[in-house]
Amino acid sequence: MSDHRPDPRTIIDRAIADFAPVAIYVGFSGGNGSRPLVKWCMDNVPGCEPVHFNTGIGIEAGRQWVRDTCKAFGWNLHEIHAPKDSYQ
């Protein structure tokens, strides 16, 4: 039995064709898995930009790492801040 799944490029191309987005963002949490995903998207998805959702409860060093990484690669980071004391 073959387990044939489309590759990420095919999935993204299909989603763009089906939904015609006006903007494409990739979430950049700063966790171990997000940096490779963001790099892949930035290299392979035209017009894609990273977004970081700053809930205010994470570790500042992690948020700064996201900012520094985006700056080093020349990526336009969108950092969305939760309203103060609104996390709960």
C-alpha cells in the first residue's frame, strides 16, 4: 500500500490557487520547529512574511531571538501584541 502525499510546494500552490490570498504569513513562534519552517516558506513562497504573536507571557529572550533572526535574514517581521493583561 502506497502512502502518497503531496509535497509542501504542491499543497501551498493549490491553496493559493483555490483561495487567492491577499497576503501570506507564516507563524514564527521561536520554537525549535518554527525556524526551519519559516526559512522554507521565505525561500519558497513568494510574498510570504513571518508573523510572531506576542502574548506577553513568553520569554523575552525568545521573542528577541525571533526579531534578531528576521533582521539577520532581512525578513519583514510582523509582531502582533495581545492587549495588556488579556491573555487569560
